[in-house]
Amino acid sequence: MSACCHGEQNFTGADPRYRRVLWIVVAINLAMFALEIGAGAFADSRSLQADALDFLGDGLTYGLSLAVIGLAPVWRARAALAKGVSLLAMAAWVLGTTLHAFLGPGQPHAPTMGVVGFMALAANLTSVLLLMRWQQGDANVRSVWLCSRNDAIGNVAVLIAAAGVWGSATAWPDLVVALGMAGLFTWSAVQILRQAGAELQASSASTSASTLASGS
């Protein structure tokens, strides 16, 4: 049994099975972004648009994860930092567009939200199941799991928002869920940035120690 199956935090992603799974998850995320961004615009749903943006961000950052597997720890930690920053940027965008929507009229199309929300949930549950055995690892691996988990949580929230919009005939449930997703993005970003920062410090300390040892 490999280390990744035991959830060790020093797993770096250097496993052919993990790479194959990550490629599948990248494809799922990019396909769902294309579907959901159009549906979000059609339904005038901020929560669908936020979820679509999350799909895009995940697809791109998972590709970055694949690119840095096998590189030095400092590069893997830097990739994780980039993901954390991208999550914060998504949170800011969702927060800004949602607050703007509070000022305007309109009601999202609940049936579209529900159908696409179910499709997105199925896609993300597939990703979560594929990645389940690799929940722990370095900051690069850990960020992949956190983003996939966030997507599944976000999809459940979109379905709740769709039911709320249909039941209340207002946009408020959609906007509240979008704000909640912005908070989830921020919380996950903080976790990723903390772990990546600690790994960068450890890598710097290790490099300094090696330099001193070679010079003595």
C-alpha cells in the first residue's frame, strides 16, 4: 500500500494513479465550467456563476498541480500559494457581483438552477470519489482536495438556493448562497496559504542549513 493511501502529509503527488485521476478531474471541471457559465447567465443566477468560476479556477489550478509534481518542494509550495491567491480573487469577484445584484431587480430562473445544479453535483461527487484516497499530502495535493470538496458543498448550496428561489419567488436565496460560497472560498484559501507558507519556510530553512553545512 502506497503512502498516499494512508493520507500522509508528505505525499507529493508522485504516483501515476494520482496523475491519471487528476487529468480526469481537470477535464470534468473545464467541461462543467463551459456548461455552467452559460446556464448561470441564462438563469441570471449569481450562485451558478460563482460555481462556474470555481470550476474554471479548479481546472486551471489542477493543471498547475500536475505541472509541478516531481519538482522541488519550494515550487510545489509556490503553486499552492498561487491557488490560494486565486481562491481569494474568486471570493472577491463573487462578493462584488453579489453585492451589486442586491441593488438590482430580477429573479433567477429556479428550474435551470436546479437542473444544472444536479449535473454539477454529480460531476463534483465523481471528482471527490476519485480523489478520496488522496485527501492529505503537501500543500499542492491538499489544495486539490479542498477545492474539490468545496465544489461539492457549493453544488448542494446551489440546489438549496434553487428551492429557495422557487419557494419565495425572490432572488434572496440565490444571493445569500453566493455570499456563503465567497466565504467558503476565503476560508479554504487561508488554509492553503498557511500550509504553503509553512512549507516555504521549511524549504528555506533546509536550504540555509545545507548551505552552512557545505561551507563549513
